[in-house]
Amino acid sequence: MTLKVGVIGTGMIGQDHIRRLTHVVSGAQVVAVADAEQAVAEKVAANLPGARVHTTGAEVVADPDVDAVIVCSWGPTHEEYVVASVDAGKPVFCEKPLATTTDACLRIIEAEGRAGRRLVQVGFMRRYDADYRALKQVVDSGAVGAPLIFHSGHRNPSVPAHYTKDMAIVDTAVHDFDVSRWLLGEELAAIRVIAAKPNSQGVDLQDPLLMIIETTSGVLVNVETSVNIRYGYDIRGEVVGESGTAALAERGPVVLRSAGSVGVAVPQDWRERFIAAYDVELQEWIDEVSAGADPTGPSSWDGYAAQVVCDAGLAALYGGERVEIRLVDKPALYT
Amino acid sequence: MTLKVGVIGTGMIGQDHIRRLTHVVSGAQVVAVADAEQAVAEKVAANLPGARVHTTGAEVVADPDVDAVIVCSWGPTHEEYVVASVDAGKPVFCEKPLATTTDACLRIIEAEGRAGRRLVQVGFMRRYDADYRALKQVVDSGAVGAPLIFHSGHRNPSVPAHYTKDMAIVDTAVHDFDVSRWLLGEELAAIRVIAAKPNSQGVDLQDPLLMIIETTSGVLVNVETSVNIRYGYDIRGEVVGESGTAALAERGPVVLRSAGSVGVAVPQDWRERFIAAYDVELQEWIDEVSAGADPTGPSSWDGYAAQVVCDAGLAALYGGERVEIRLVDKPALYT
Amino acid sequence: MTLKVGVIGTGMIGQDHIRRLTHVVSGAQVVAVADAEQAVAEKVAANLPGARVHTTGAEVVADPDVDAVIVCSWGPTHEEYVVASVDAGKPVFCEKPLATTTDACLRIIEAEGRAGRRLVQVGFMRRYDADYRALKQVVDSGAVGAPLIFHSGHRNPSVPAHYTKDMAIVDTAVHDFDVSRWLLGEELAAIRVIAAKPNSQGVDLQDPLLMIIETTSGVLVNVETSVNIRYGYDIRGEVVGESGTAALAERGPVVLRSAGSVGVAVPQDWRERFIAAYDVELQEWIDEVSAGADPTGPSSWDGYAAQVVCDAGLAALYGGERVEIRLVDKPALYT
Amino acid sequence: MTLKVGVIGTGMIGQDHIRRLTHVVSGAQVVAVADAEQAVAEKVAANLPGARVHTTGAEVVADPDVDAVIVCSWGPTHEEYVVASVDAGKPVFCEKPLATTTDACLRIIEAEGRAGRRLVQVGFMRRYDADYRALKQVVDSGAVGAPLIFHSGHRNPSVPAHYTKDMAIVDTAVHDFDVSRWLLGEELAAIRVIAAKPNSQGVDLQDPLLMIIETTSGVLVNVETSVNIRYGYDIRGEVVGESGTAALAERGPVVLRSAGSVGVAVPQDWRERFIAAYDVELQEWIDEVSAGADPTGPSSWDGYAAQVVCDAGLAALYGGERVEIRLVDKPALYT
């Protein structure tokens, strides 16, 4: 069965997902698109035989030929399209963030509550990365004992001019927050954010940052964000357990011996690092949704929890020494 | 455009390719199958909506609904189905070996000569492995200077009971032969095969073996086959150039610190090691063939050349000190 | 010229230094010993041709045949012997801690002030470890840009029964404190200590700990102590700079491929890890002191500063969120 | 007890050993020197309080104050000084080669036979390298099963102008020969030498070379010599056993992440790589000889055997396809 997908938002990420649905993964077809810039949507659709162009995202959701929706539009519009999809009983994959406020996230959760089932998946693609999955498997196997500390390093060679101080939390560290929750299987309870001497390439950014996050059971998550570190896009992670540690390995496929050193390449950007994770993420979503099952990937709850941690992180960044992370009670749907 | 594929041979490998065409890669559909065991073909087809079961491979080739053919049947039958496909003007992907004798390989080459175009691709999947491709890219970049030696290690934890002495050459080292030709971009010219003290787990196999192969320009290929080495399925490769070396890196995604050591896992079998290469191999073949282009993967010539090296390798194993590898003149189609 | 050394304290560490002076390093001879347990001193001296046994450390210092003194006695006695050596104008190597209170450290500093020269060296042996020295060399070379964060991991497989909660700071992390000061070339200014969920093997120890230390210029030192981690004695260190990072490498000399994994051994205890550093430490001290030069190794100031950081660390462990580290003005002798 | 040593030959290597005896290792004193260039010997002695300068090596050996002799003179003179030392009953450490012909080596063996004890040690310092020792320990532990193949890589960044084709065997690979015999605990029985396409930086050298050597039990030693490989001085070694492999690890102490790659430094020359091995080699020799024991390091037999392998290697290089290595019967003294 081919899953007929409607894509709302045909900018860079939307186009990449359309390419993936059309040329990479199996079992899906893009049948409808819409974009705030109608011309862009039409240009994209021109290469998609049989795809309709709608003038609004709401029309994409309502299109009876659309089985499932992918939302790649501007963050502030996510809530509307996701809730509409849920209310229409259509599975919806929403790129991160789920919504731009915790209240909006809670309204999506309420919509799913009304529907009585999970219909939403949020695009936290790291959970689909082969290396993170192998890390989780090793940790879950008990090979290092119960986790006590998780060191998570998030390094970018540089950031664009529009990158603001807050984005180190809400755009960068949010991935570390989500992956920590998933890897450790519990919620985050408090956060400290401490700025190091600033990197001269981004002085007003408060970069790098160290964050110490406590989970509900007391595991410490130790996040380093360094977003101007030039040498590469390098995602590090080490779980320190009671009897050992498990860490993400180097990824370079070739050991080069040259000019006095021996080493491997570091990825140059997030695309190179996580491209395969996006493929797996969409393939698994298509497989589950096509089979009529609820998605098992990152849920609305995960999107909400990440948002709350970001808010606490910003409060800590702006002066709280240790800021507690307070979540509403978790609906049974997500347990 | 969906490529309509007929699969001849629905045993283990055939079924795996069918799974791949149906659930993993994009742009193909299995429309016809056949197998020496008709019941097996029927069972496989039962899960493929709209797929026909033919009683012979020839019928699969002749089926007007079949755009392209995949041959996964028993080696001795390859020649017949491949030649039939070529004569029918249909692209054909043939699992290795291309054929079981050099004469049979040459007859396939003649068929392509008659067709005046490349229609055949042979299943040397290592060329599609991400790590080997990265290795070739580094070597081709000149980062280590002109290649002078290629160390290739082929290690299996164990081999099945039916594995014979010859298979170390024709089943195992044949991959090293093909990958050497591809990596270095030239033909192999002579081979020595020297047996080490035998592994006690396979005494009558003459295992491990060292092979020293000379290319036409004088590069040395140094192959180690160790097919009873227990610890894992480990494919090693290092190109020694004029100014440095480039080698396949370790693949384990998780660095585990436990019980006095720090390390990564080694793959346990060829499937784990090369599963992704098979996916890429088929996806690229589908993409090229669907677009009406001739395939650019391993050709009939590559299948033939590998066969000639295997014959020379066997002669060297059975007593020749240094056996020359003599190829016919290479038809222009393959240059 | 052979340096004639008197050793005060002939317990485990004292005996090890005597073995080193006698059989490993060049240019020194042990001529006098003393120990609180006279019988132990006599037993040790029996293997040292020509060595005298004194009844007190003071007599060792006063012995006219003694050129230089090594203090390996119980911590609370350090001040007395070190000050006596300084007052006698004799170079003195004192095992850590320099003294057990900051006041005592300051009295030693005052003694050196009276002497008008540096005569004291403290046994912070990590500064003599080949790997740490290579790390400092790389950092100082500018290869990673200005340091912004230093991750320091201190992992012990287990600790003895008498190990108390405080010792994670004053016995374990003190090495990280000293090495941070040395590596970064500046003082530490504030410290946070955060306990993780406790390791089940040492629940009342508050183990592991994370510490975040700020240097005067704002570099963050991120210390992890895990003293019950079973898998090995593992000292980690990574300096994150503006454009790259430099880290201590794995030390295992043999890559073992066995039973599904590939890896190297981790040291099993501090002795295995730092034995060579002790040799270099003493050899360099002997060379400098024999040549009539003041020692250039860790000074009284370094011993004092480490003590102050320990005190702040304990205050933070016992409830201060962020505790400032306040040093007296640094005498010119140490700049 | 201080061992009184006479050094014959005060060129580069002799001076380095004198420095080592005087400033690095424990328990020895240089009391006499001689050199073909008397002026050099006198200059060297000027820094050695109490050392006598003799006009000939024979006088050094005969000097009653000399307990033991170190021979660092020109290769062709080794036999004379070593035999004289043996006949005088004095332990003698001889830099490699033991002698320049197998006949000369045999005459030294005969001298030891007359003496009825081992007095000679040959300077194969690799046996004292910490990494090689760890490798041997792992192999001897059975961790990889019985050894079947030993891959030995010997890479130099460049060679001096006077380096000839033969030196790849007698100066370079001779170390691989010795270390193979020591590591595997058996003699080498036959050798093939195969030249690769020449490195453009040393075309007339036949560089690189591959050698396949068979031991008496059938283990294969696979030597690669690449003496113009620019990138560094890189000594590789991997023992392939029945159930795993053990290899020399990378040595760089610092992992540098910079400019798109992560890696460690490779040594730049043999001095950097083996400096510590020389220290250990001499210290152990001094300890054994001072204690009145016969040396347990590389013996005259080892020096002889290496010479025979070199001769066979040259014969193979100059055209023998497979050249047998034939040793005289091994005297009981060396078993």
C-alpha cells in the first residue's frame, strides 16, 4: 500500500522530505502540497506527477486523497496544522518544534486526548540515528550498569548571522534534551546553565555553554554546546554507568595516515551527520502509519517536554542558578 | 516511474532482494518470479500483490511486463538467463558469479557486443559500501600519493561444513580481487598464493592464506584470508601510497569501557557488514535503469576478469609459484 | 655529582621513592632515613649501604651529610619537616598534600619568603606524565585556539573502606585541581559540586560527582569523579578550545581483536597509570637540585592553592551552590 | 654496586649510550673509552670525570678497571672486540650488527662456547620496547590463539642519500626479522622478497618491498618496508592467531580535533619511537651483569640468525623466488 502524503511547507526542509519520500524511502507518494509562498509550492509540485497544490495548509489536511500529513512550515503555524490533522483523524509528522509555546503543545496533547489515540510524531531525528540507537541498546543491555551521568557534546563549526543567544538552548541544546530523555527513559527535573569565557567568534552568544541537568531519579546530564568551534560538526555522547561507560564512536570511515598524523574525518555539518537518520525516521513512520498503527516515534508529550526544558534552560541562562523543570501530569496516552 | 522487475531464483538471496525492492528501496516493483522449486516461487509471490509466477527463468525474461531482470539462481544457470536478457534488450542484474567459467563469461560479453550496449551488472556489492567508497575517494584524491601496495584482509569467524579449499579463492578472495581492480583502476597481472600453518578449526582448508598479486603497473595487492578466526567478520583494507596510507576504519558505533578494556564491536557476519551496501547497489541500479541509462556498476568485463583471477589463484594454490593472469583484449564497450 | 638524599617517612610511598632513587633514576643516593616506626626505618636502611637511621625527621634535616630532603611522612607532620628544611637551606621534595591546612601552607610560603628562594617542591606527579605534558604542549602551541573548557575525568575502579565522602575532593579531585591550574596557567576562582545518583557500590560517598570550576579568566573546568566504576583506572582530559579540542588518548599498547570486539586495555590502578611520571618527577628534581638550581616543579604556592580549592570544594559539597575560591596575594617568588 | 663500563666507539651511537649511562640509567659508570678518531674519544672523555682514553679498543677490553664492554664501533671491527671481551671473560654489549658476515658471527659463538657461558648481548632494542613487550605478552597469553601470520610494517619517512637497495634488507628489515624470531619464538626458514612499483622518491631502491617469510612451523611473516613514505616513522605489527589478532596500537598521546579531522601524531623518526627502549635495554643489561648473571637479552645466536636471514633476503631480492634460510645446529648454550 502506498501512503498518500500531504506536505505543508515546501521550503528547504519540506523539499528535502519530498525528495526523500519520492526517491529514497519506500511506500509513500506526495499527493498534495501547500506553502505560504504559493509559487514555491507550485514549482515543487511541477516535479511531482499527480500532486495538487493547495492554497492553505488547512486544505491539505482536508484533502480527502491525503492519508497523512507532514508539517514543515514556520514554527508558529505548527499548532494549527497539527491540531487540524489530529481532529481529522490523520497521522501527522511535525518537524520540530512541535509548537512554539508550552501552551500550544498542551493544546495539541488535548486534541490527541479527544481523539483517544496518538496521531502526532515530532521530528526529533536523533532517535533514528544508527549510532544513538546502538548507544541506547548498549545502555539498555546493562553493559555499563545503571546510568549515572550522561555527557552530551554538541559542537557546530559555526552558526549563521541570525543565530541568537537563546538559540543555543532552543535550537541547539533541545536535541540534547530530547535525546537525554529518550536515552535515559525519564524526565528532566532541573537545569543549570553556565557560560564559559566566550569564543571570540561569537562573543555575544555566550558560547560555549555547560549545562548540568538533573533527571527525576538523579542522573546528571552534562551538556556542552560549542557552536563556533570551527573544526567540524561533532556530536559526542558518553553514558557513565555504575560499572563502565558507553560512548558514541568516531564516524570517519577512512583512517588517513598523512603528514605526521593518523586520523579520521569529522563531519562538516548536521546534514552529513544525520542525513541517514532522516531517511530511517520517515521510513519507519511510513511503515507504521501505512499499517494503520499509531506512530511509536517522538510524541506530542516529547515535544511538550522538550519545550518546558527549553523554557527552564532560558530562565537558567538569564540568571537562575538552578531552575526546576515542571511538567503537567502525563496523560495515560503517552505511557 | 516504477521499474517492473522480474526475479529469477527465489532462494535466500532472491528473497532478500525481493524484500529490498518491496520495502526498502524506491522506484521498483516485483512483477514476475520463477524458481527451480516452483512451490518456493509461489510462496514468495503470495506476498507480492500482482506478481506472476513463471515456470522458467526464460519466461520471466520474455514476460512483456518485465522491464528488467534480476538473476539470483544457481551459478551454472546464470549464463543462460543473462544472455537471454541481453538478447531481449532488458537490463539484467546478476548475482555473483557472472558465470562459472571464463568461457561462459566471454559469451555474455559477446552478447553485449551484439547488443552494442551494456545491459549487465554483476553483484559485487562491496563497491557500494560507504566505507570502501570513502576509501576510494581518499585514494583518488591523491591524499596518500600514488598507490603502491594494497593490504586486504578478509576474515570470517567460521565457514560452513560444505566450504572447500577452493572456496577461499572463488568465494572469499574473489571479493578482494574485484575490489582491488576497482580501487586501483587496473587489471591484476600475476598471483602467488601461500598457505600459512593451518588454523586448527579448518586444517584441510589451507586457512589462512596470503596472496601477493601484481597489477599491470606493479602495485602489489597483499590479501589475507582467515576464514576460521572466530572473533568476527572483519574486512580490513589499507592502501599504502607514496606519501601516506588510507585504511578502512573500525565500524563499531559505540565505544564501550568495561571490564578493563575500551573498544568497539566487530561485525558478526557479512550480512551485518554489508547489508547497507546491497540497498545502495539496488537503488542505484534501479535509478540508472529506470532513467534508460546503461548501468555503471560492475560489468560483464568485471565478472569475467574476476573469474580469470580466480582460475589463476587456484592454479597458484595448487602449486604454481607465480601464476600469470591473462585476459583477452578488452572490448571498447567496457572502457 | 651524586645528590645525597634524606628520606623522612619510610612507609609505602617512602619505600617506593627509595627504590626509585636507588635502582631507577640517576644521580642520587639515600644517605639517611627516619620513620615514626623506627623498626621500619631500620629494615629499609638495611638494604641501603651507608645509610643512617635517625630517630626523628628533624635529625634527617639536620644531618650535615644530607643535601636534600624527601618528605613522605604522615600529612600533619609535613609542615614541620618542610619548614625545617627550608630554614636549613636544603631543597625539599614533599609528597602531597604540602600541609593539611591552608594556614600551614602559608607558613611554609613564609619560610620560603624568609629564605628568599624556592626550596620546596610538591609531589603533584601528573605534571610529569608524558601524556599530560604532550597535552599541555599541544594546547600551548595554539593548535586548538584559546582554551574555553577543560573536561577532566577521574575514574577509579574502587576505593578502600576508609575512603570518606570528603576524600573525593581532597584526595581524588585535588589532582584535577592542580592539573587544571597547570594546564591552563591560571587560578581557579569558583566551584560548584553536584552529586549524581549514587553508585550502588558507594552510596554514602556521593559518588559520582560533577564539579564546575571557573578560572579567573572564565574558562570552565568540568570535573567528573567516579571512584567506584569498576572497569578500570581511567584518567580522561579534553581541552575544548576556540577552534578544536585536544584530549588524552587511550594508553593501551596493544589492539586486541577477540570475541566480537576490538579494543585496548585500560590501566587497572594509579600505579600502572602514573609509575613513569614518578620516575621523571624525581629525576628532574635531582637534576635541578644537583645543579644548584631552584626546583621548577610544583611549588609551595601550588600546594597552597590546591588546598584552598579543596576547602572551597568541600564547602560546595556540603551545600554551597557556588563557592568562591579566595587566595592571598601571590608572592613574587612564585611568578 | 656501580658497573664500570668501557665504551669502544664514541661516535653518535656511542655518545648516546654514554649519555644514557651517565644521566639516565642507574648503576653504571663509564671508566674507559676509545675511538678510531682519538680526538673524538678525548673530547667525549673530557665530560666524564675519571674516564681514561685508550688508543685501541683492545686496550679498553684489557683495562683491569673495566668490568664490562660496550661496542659501538664500525661494524667490521665488532668481531675483534667482542671476541676479545669474551676471551677476557667480560660481558659485552654489541650494537647491531653482531658482525658483518655469518662466519664472523659463528666465530663469536665459538668464543662463547670456549668460555662456556653467555657473555654477549646484541643491540636489538625493539625487544625492550614497551609496546612490543605488551604485544608479546598478549600473544604468549593465548588471547588470540596460536599465531599463524605476523604482519610487520616498517615505514620510514625518508632515507639518507647513502642508503642502498641492500639496506632495505640488512638495515631496515633486519629489525623485523629479529622481532619476528623473538615474538614467535622460532626460527625463520624461507623468504620471498617482492618489489612493488617503486616510490618515486627512491626509484632505484626497490621501495617498497613485501617479504613473505616462513617460520619452521609454518607461520607466515609478512613484512612491508616503505622507506620513503614521508608521513612518519611508523612501526606496525599485527599477530593473526587462530581466534583473534593482536596489534601494536597507535602511540600518539594526544587526540587532536582540528580542521575537519580527529587523530593522533605519528612519530617522526626512530629516535622518538625507540628512545625509551634503549634506556630499558641498557638498564636491564646493567642490572643483570652487575648481579653477575649472564645477560638474557638478544644473544650471539640471535645476531647470527639475523645475519643468515639477511643473506637469504638479499638472495631473494636479487632473483631467487623463494630462498631457504639454513642455520647451523644451535649450540646448547642458547637454548
